[in-house]
Amino acid sequence: NIEGLVHLLTMSFFPEYCAGDEGKRPMKEEHECVCEGSSCATGNRCMGHQCFSSLAVSAGSMVYQKGCFKVYEQSTMTCKTPPSRDQIVECCHGHLCNLNSTVELPVKELSSYSVTTLAIVIVAPIIVLIVLSTIAILVFRRIHRNQMERLTSRDAEYGTIDGLIASNVGESTLADLLDHSCTSGSGSGLPFLVQRTVARQITLNECVGKGRYGEVWRGQWQGESIAVKIFSSRDEKSWFRETEIYNTVLLRHENILGFIASDMTSRNSSTQLWLITHYHEMGSLYDYLQLSTLDASSCLRMALSIASGLAHLHVEIFGTQGKPAIAHRDLKSKNVLVKKNGQCCIADLGLAVMHFQDTNELDVGNNPKVGTKRYMAPEVLDDSIQMDCFESYKRVDIWALGLVLWEISRRTVSNGIVEDYKPPFHDVVPSDPSFDDMKKVVCVDQQRPNIPNRWFSDPTLTSMAKLMKECWYQNPSARLTALRIKKTLTKIDNSLDKIKTDI
């Protein structure tokens, strides 16, 4: 039959298979194997189809074993199992074939990978930091070199020769040099080569003021006191703007701070920005009013001098000895200096804008800073100002002038009474008001500085109160001009002189 034929063929071609109790289980030749470890109950030898050597990790320890597989399926399954990080089995056929066999666990690739990753994570940022630091140093050196090249080229443009500079300056006084610069039509300051020579001959004596811009020092040049405003590096644009304005326009006026020189120089491996001006030992109007009171005459002298300085800034003068119209944009008592003769002069032109009528050019500079929030006009606070109209900037100055006049009037004695110094809006905003604080008070509530009742019993302060109110109109176009304020104050001053004469 068919079944018998299949059995006959199987016996012929596959003698290792035979019929028996196990059905189709293959019959394999047994070998003697070395037996070591817990599985060896008797002796160090065993008989089986295959010999094996194994290594396993158990509870952190290495467990080695040798032995034999007596069950064919067990040997087949186990020997085909690939090694892992925790166990490995090696199988062999033959008499005592596992006698000299050794097994080792494979190297943990993950650990190697982790070490490599850790090295990259630690080393890479250090390398990046070194590269960035190197680039930064090179960039700063390049900038510093460019600045010094600008100075050198500027000197070359004006024919700098050290001996010639010294001979030009010689034993001249500042007054001589400035008078010569004005009559020669070279702007409001000294020629550039003389400016740099003066700057390098200055001795700094003491720091007399600090602010967001940097520091102001009292210095000396050939026995004369001068002021040196040293700008911080982050305020280079303000320094450049003041330098630009002073050197390109005729700003010689008794009520504008006198400019002497400007210099960018390298000192102690850093670039310093100097603006050298006349020195006024009385300090700023803000500091002066803290400690001093005024009479009606002193009040008018100060007010008229500030209005005169602002009127000179605002007006355009045509001709070779002329100047463009200038708006200050940051007028306040801290930017007004008090002179020995009781008059004042306007300082700090770092935010100024210029207007040239013949070309209708508006030069706003390249300084992103804005003015002082406490002195900001309503149209600046609510962003309704016409930024492309020069008249708008002049009207902003007039608003601030009204606030400065209010500060002066508060410290003017009448009938033996005087108020303590306080900044504008001291009673309605914090000491360092935010933009929103000022906007609410000035634009939304439309409040103005308080006028004390005692002012109305004094003719000078009454006139001052009326004048400052005309600087504070919500509508900018309704405010007085600087020239009109100057003329009005002149009339008040004349009437005061007449009263004194009659008495």
C-alpha cells in the first residue's frame, strides 16, 4: 500500500529517522560533553545530542555553565537563540567539544553610544562658545579699528599735522579760539583738528553729574574750567547727534550751552565719546531750584533767557552765517543750566531735529530715544503728533517750556510765601511715571499743573500763570510760539522795571 511505500522510501533515504514511540522525532548520535555548573548533578561528564557552553548575568554576577542537551528540540531551539546583553549560549557537536570553549557577552553598544553622546553634549557647546567668542573679539577689534580710522581720515581731511595743530592752538584762550571760529564762518565750534588737540590737553578733575547718558566731569584746559560730558557706549547716537548739530550750524547764543569740541578717543583700551562745553558751576536749573528761591526779577530773568534760547533754536537764519530751524524735543529743568549772571542756557541736543525751509527737508537724526515722559505733550502721549511736520516738534517744546516756567514760578517768593520745589504733576503721578500714567492724566483727564492762589496776588506771577496756560492748550496749534513768549516776558520785565522806578 501507499503508506508502506512511503515508509520504505524514508528508511532508504533518511536512515536517521525511524518509527518508534516518538513518531517522527529524529534520532541523533549522542556525544560525551563536559558538564560544569548547577545543572550537573553527577560527575563532570554528560551524554547528549549537543554540547554547550553558556554565560549569563544573574543578580549582577556572571554565571558560567557547560553541559549537554539530551532532548533534540531543546538543543535546536536554544542553540538558534541569538546572544543578548545578559545571556549567550554556544553549541557544538563532537566528543568533549565544549572542553576548551570560552564565551563572552557582547560589548554593550548602547553604553558606548551613551558615552559618545555625552562627550558630544559636553564638548560641542564649549567649541561653539570658543568660536563665538573668537568671532566677537574679531568684530569688536574691527569696529574699534574702523572708529580710529574714521578719526584719522577726519584729521587728514582737515590737514592734520601735529606741529601745526600745536602752533594753531598755542597759548590761545578758549574765547580767542571760539571768536576766531565764529568770524571764520566755520560753524559754532572749533575746527576739527583744533577740537582734537584741545580734547587731548584736558585734565579731568571731578565728576559733577551722572545720568542715563553717562557722566559730566569738570575739567581744565590751560587753566580754564570746562565741562566734559562722557557718553556711555550705548548712547553713541546722542553723542553723534549733538556733535553733528553743533558742527554744522551756527549755534553761538548766550542762552544755548557753548560748545567747544567733540572727540571720539581710545582710552584704557575702550572708546570714549566726549562732548566738551562751557562749564557752569551753578549746575542745572533742576538742582538750583531745589536749594534756592527767587524774587520776581530773578524769575523773569531766568524765564526770559530760556525763552530766548528756545526762540533762537526754533528760528531759521538764512545765509552763510545762518542755521536751520531746530526743535529740542527734550526740554526740561534738568537740561537747562544756570549761569553766574542769573540767566539760563539750554543744553542737551541729543534728540534735536532740524528743518531746512528752502528744501523742506526734515532731519530727525537716527536716535530711537524719545523725550522725558513727565514733560511729554498730549499729542506725543496719544500718538496723534504729525511726525512729518516740523511745526509739531516746535509745539511739543512749547508745552515743555510751560512746565519749566511753572517750576520757576513755584520757587518765586511773593508776600513772604513760596512753595517747595516739586516736579510737574508731582501730585497725580508716581516719581517715575509710566507712559500710561502720563497719558491718563494729560490726555484722558486733561489735567494741568496746579496754580497756587497766592500767585494771583502778585502781578508778575499772575502774568506768568496766564502765559504758561497758553503753552498748555490741548490743541497744539493754539499754543504760543517761542518768539511770542519771549516778547511777552520782555513786556512783563519792562513793566516790573517801571514799577520799581515809580517806587
